[in-house]
Amino acid sequence: EDFQGYMRREHKHLLPPLCFYSIDYASKTERLLREMNKYKQQCIAVIDKALKRETLMLEFTVDTYDPNAHKHSSIIERLTETRAELQEELEYHVGLGQQNAAAAVAVL
């Protein structure tokens, strides 16, 4: 026997508040995901600016035969890895938002 059928049959008086709480929870979750996505997009923008700056520095240090060129190269690698991780999390959160919306509609 499924849970939804049991709840509808045995606890009809709980359904309206349960639906209300489900919608409220979905709304709060959606808001939180939007805020997190906005923050992660801002972080990605900052990382993109830092990547441009470090790329210019790397080109400059290579042209001037600076022995510290490898430092800029390692910074670029770390920034690229961090950006990729943030992008993955952002895509995951978008998927969570879609699942959250579908689950909220399913409750109704």
C-alpha cells in the first residue's frame, strides 16, 4: 500500500495543513536555491576576472623570462578547478529546483 493512499484514507483531516506546509517548504527551498545560485554565479564571475588577470600576468612573466611564471600557472590551474566545481554545483542546484517544483506539484 502506498503512503499517499494511506494518508488520504486514514488522515483526511491532516491533508490541508500538510499541503500547505509542503507548498511553504517548496517555496522556501526554491528561494534558498535561487540565493545560492546567485552567489555561485557571482563567484564564477569573480573567478573569471581573476583568470583573465592571471593569464595576462603569466603571458607577461613568460615574455620577460621571470622565474616566477610557474606560480601564475598553478594559480590558473586552481582557479580553473574551482570554477568547474562551482559550475557543477550550480547545474546540480538547477536540477534540484526542478525536482523541488515537481515534488510540490505532486503533493497537490
